[in-house]
Amino acid sequence: MNKPAISVILPCFNAAETVGAAIESIQAQTCSDFELIVIDDGSTDGSLAEIRKYSADSRLKIVTNLRNVGLIDTLNAGLRVAQAELIARMDADDISSPNRLEKQLEFLKDNPAVDVIGTNMVGFRSDGSTLNFEYPSTHEEILAAMLFFNPIAHPTVMMKKRVITMLDPFYQTRFLHAEDYAAWAMLSLRNIRFANLNEFLLQYRLSDKQVSSAKRNEQHASAQLVRKIFFDRRGYFPIWLGRLHNELCEVHFHLKHQRIWVVALLTASLPLFAHFNPRAPKARMILRYFKDIALPGVKSSLLYQCISKLRLFIRRFACSFPN
């Protein structure tokens, strides 16, 4: 039997009401050369019975955890059984556009240097309201944004299997609720190239029950750890300035137009990091950080509130550290 072109990994825990629609959205793909690996993580709400309704489809592989082990271990289990050279992600409460896999596959064929490809997505709520999630498109924009937040939407990802072998395990428990952000950051240190399609190819269900809502504090802590490792290994800043950067990221985390600020920051100025002299007086380094990296991003009237925050940081930290 020939290997499929794509392995789609879909973890499921207590998603009986939505997992059927998620499976059907993959079954309806215009690219039909895939295997769909659905891993039930010890659900107690009848999810497994819902999944088994689709077992007549030979492309469907059902894996069951005897007990709930959590998303990270479940994802790693899915990676271990995947046969294809391309791995796509899908969540049990989302819906993929019919041409999602086809468009990502075509992009990777046309751009062989790219290893990880995501897309934009549309968030939707049960009341019918929607919210667009747009992400930086090019590798350079993605690396710039990665210094501040996760610039690749995990449930939209398709990646080459070879990148999975670069991390052991690929998803790591020390980055709870930010395991994907950590993977992208560590892969970037191994010269893996990223891209996002500037198309909305996934419908992302918005709910207060989601990890991003229910576990926000833990997610923030893990994201801070990711940024610290990212900074330390790239040698961008000394640790104390990395802490300042983390605080700045948290200030902007809830801004409605955060993406505008972040993407504008470093798209054309990644080389600026190489100009920081670790021996320079701390206050001077802080001021240069804001002058060369943070302030250029504050160009939109929608983000005017950023300016006062930046000034506060300058005054606070320039006075806190002796030269």
C-alpha cells in the first residue's frame, strides 16, 4: 500500500458535539491523498462513538488513549504513527476549508525551501459573530513577530516530516499551552523556514473553554519561557533586557490590533539586534532598544496607548539599572 501524501493529526478530548464536523471538513478536501489520524484522549462524553461513525472511510485511523494524557503527549503519539512526508494539524472543534490541504501542498511544491506553512483563519462563535486572525506571510516577517508572540496558527499548520526529527520530543511538556510556539522558536534556531498563506483556510471555533482562554496565565508563563530561550540562544540581549522585552509583550498582549504593532517592528530590521553591545551602559541599551525596535512599530493611531506605556518603561528601567 502506498504512503499517503499527507498525514492529518486530529487530537480529541471531550469534543463529541464538534468532532464530526471537523472530520467531515477533512473528508471533503479537494486533495484526497491523505490519512486522517484521530486520537481520542480518554474522552468521557461519547467522542469516541462519534469518531467511530466515520470508520467506513479507509483513510481514517482511530487511536485511543486508555486514559487522558493531555494534548502534548497525544500530539506526539500522532506524530509517531504518521506515515506521510507531510504532517498537517487539525483540532476537533475547527473546520478546514475544502481546498486547505490542496493549497498548502501546492505552496510547498512551488517553494521547496519552506518547511512549515500555516494560513490565516476566521474565528467564529455560537452567536454567529466572527473575528479574522491574520498572520505575517514571509519567513522574515514570521521571525520578527516570533520575538513577540506566536506568529503561526497551530491548527492551520502543514510541515515536512523531516522537521519532526529535529526535536525530541517535538512537543515538550515544559511549554504547557505554548508547545507549538516553542517548537517554532526552536526550529528557527535550526534554520527551518516558515511561511503563512495569506488566505483564510480554517474556521477557528471561539469559546471560553479553550486553552487560550481558560489557561491564559499558564500560557503566558510558557510563552515567556519560549521568548527567554529564543533570546538567550540567539544572543540578542542580555537576560535582564530580555525580561524587559517580556514585560513589554505582556503589556501589548490584549491590544486588539497587536499584529499591526508586532509585524511592523522587525520586518526590515532584524539586523539591528546584532548592533547591541553587551558592554554598553544599561540605560543606553534600554533607550536604543526602544528607539530602534519598539518605537518604530508605534505608527498607528489605533495603538496610541502604546506610546505612554513605552515612555513609562523608558523612565522606569533607565533609572533602575546603574551604568
